[in-house]
Amino acid sequence: MPSTTTELPLLSRNGEPAPPVRIVHLGLGAFHRSHQAWFTAHASDAAQWGIASFTGRRPDAALALAPQEGLFTLVERSADGDRFEVVGSIAEAVDGADTARLEDLLAAADTAVVTLTVTEKVYDDGGPDAPLGRLVRGLAARRAAGGGPIAVVSCDNLAGNGEVARSSVVGIAEDLDPGLGGWVRENVSFVGTSVDRITPRTTPDDVAEVAERCGYRDASPVVTEPFASWILSGDFPAGRPAWEDAGAQFVPDIQPFENRKLWLLNGAHTLLAYSGQLRGHETVAEALADPVCSSAMEEFWDEAARHLTLPELKVPAYRAALLERFANPRIAHYLAQIAQDGSVKLRLRGVPVLRAERADGRSGLGAARMIAAWIDWLADAAEISDPLLGAIREALGRPGRDRAEALIRLVDADLAADAAIVDLVHGLLGFAAR
Ligand code: CS2
């Protein structure tokens, strides 16, 4: 065994070819690798499906993966220990600024699928240099080359992500050229999905552990939980990998599944992220062990569950599984990471439950508590990362109930116009105080 990590060989394909690119991905991050790249590598036809994965704002992930030929180690971390696996489905790791490569690949008839993990907030960003603007220019190249129909698969945590992607992409295409808008409508299938795999940030300790346990150097391993779920709904006009071999489910109607995931998993995350940090916790597992946080979570779950009525959703079993996943003592999932972009996440994770509860004549206390925890956390936070940061700061400058109302307005204007909701949220402030 060499004495230092630098003497170890770099992870490599050892002359074996990478699978041919037939999937283009935008948003090369850890979640893409633990999820879509892993599902693709586990399809029975994996040898025919390579991914060209493009970074978003920074090229770092491409710079780390390119020297190791797109390969990376997936560390599946369970309560009992770690399992290591080299994932080979990423055939090319590309700097997102390389739009010429993106356009070439999208123009190619062999490219059948585009997957997206661009984060929730990006779907509102119609700028030409934003990821969806780049995608539209790639689709223009496909139209010009006669590349044929293609599927776009959003893997972001948004209700109706397929439809949201469709309206953003069609809107940008139409602004560019009405003919292109029409082509997109007719040739691009927007597939809706619900994606799930808890994937915290990789730490330097994880990199060192892979070197020690695997005997090679990997600059960019990914750590994830054993659980993985992918539920999809829509057409793939140019084909797709046999993802069902890896456990993906294809359903006629995605919405109930997406609501279950967004409300129960992501909603609980958001509630724990704010209430937990207010109480001095750093990780999901720590917050869960605090009865103030866990009882707020259960209260919110009870509300959400009233609107998740399809028997196939198996809500009690799903909740039990979540408790186990969140408590995984070896996954350090930082609350600060989840707390980012709160204005967007609350809109998707808490507001629909609050509205549904009120429509049924109930108070929506559990969902209101999620908003209250956010407001308290904003007032206390050393660092806030949110697309509405300027407006948040302005609202934080106001006193008492006005502040609550201004912040609620950033999440949902209708809620802020309802005095009873503002009073409810305002009255809940401080519930997670230490
Ligand atoms: C989390 C998600 O950061 C967050 O907002 O709620 O990334 C969550 O871990 C994934 O959706 C799990 O599948």
C-alpha cells in the first residue's frame, strides 16, 4: 500500500470505453450522481446509455470528474457501514459554459433524453445564459439538424415539474423564435418525476475514506443513503434506459406521488432546518431527536396526510420509513444546506398544505408553524441564501406583525392578504426558542 494518497492510482476506466452518450444532463451535482447516474448505471441496458453531464454556474465538478473519465465512487452509507461502488454512466463531464458541446450533443439524433437538476428557483429564470436558456439554444440546434423528438425530464423538487419545465422552456423558445416555440411543443415531451435520495455534501473525510478503503484516488466521491426512489410519468419518444430495472416506477399520474414526497419528506426537512437551527442543532438527525422539532414535524405530517388519500401512497409506511432515514446516525445532513432558498421551498412544501387545510375549514397550524420557523430563523441567521434576499432584508427591517406579513407575502401574496393567517403565523413566532 503506498504511503500517501497522492501515490495511489487515479480512478480510471483502464482502457474500457465509456457508454455512448444518449442522455444530456444539466446540473452536474452530487444529487445527479447519486440518483439519475446511479439509476442509469443499474439499467440492464446500461452499456448503451452514457450521460454527458454539464455543470451549472461553476465548472468545478467537471474539472474534478474529467481526469477520472467521468467515473466516481458512490458511498452508500447505512447505519451499519459503507458500501462502495464505482458508477460508470457519466461518459463526459462538461463545463456548462461549453454551449457548443451542448448544442452538438442535442443536435445528435442519438441523444434521446435530457435530464435536469437545476434547482427549484431556476425555472423562473428566463435569461439566455441561465441553464434553461442554454437548453433552448440546444433544442434550436436539434431542430435545425433534424434530430427529431426528445424527452426532457425535470428532476427538481417542484410540484408538476414536467409542466413547469414545459412552460419555462416553451416560453423562452417562443421569445427567441415563434417557430422554435411551435417545434418544441410538437417535438419535446416533458416528463414529470418525483425524485428521492438524501445526498449530503461530500466532505474531505469522505475523500480520504475512499482512498483508504478503495485503494485509488477519487477527487469527487458522492455519499448517499441506501434508499433511492424515482417515479416518472410521460413519454420518451426517442427511447430511454430500462430504469425500471433499478427500481424506477412509471405511473400514469405523478401528482399524488410528488405531493407525498414534497410535503412529507421535503416539508419535514424545511421545518426541521429552521426550527432545528433555532434550537442549536446542525443536522437532520439531531433536530429529529429534539421533541420540540419532531412534534412540530408530526403535527405537519398529520395535516399533510389528510390530503394524501390514494391508498397506493401508503402514507403510514412512508412516514415510518422517513423517520428511519432521517435518523440515520452516519449521514450528517446539514440543516444549513436545506435552509437555503427558503422562500421558494416554503411555497412548494408548506403553502399547499396550509391552503388545503384552510379550504377544509381547519387552521393549518402545522404548516403555519413551518412559516413561523422560517421567519424566526431569518431574523437570527448569520447567512441567508435566497433568490429574494433583497426583499427579505427589507422585510426584516420592519417591526412585529408587519414583518411577518411582509415575509409571508414573499412566499405567497394571497396568504399575506388573509389577516387570520398573518395572525396565526405571528402568534406562533418563538415556538422553537431555546
Ligand atoms: C432537501 C432535499 O435540501 C433540501 O431542500 O430537502 O435536497 C432532499 O434531501 C432531497 O429531496 C431528498 O430526496
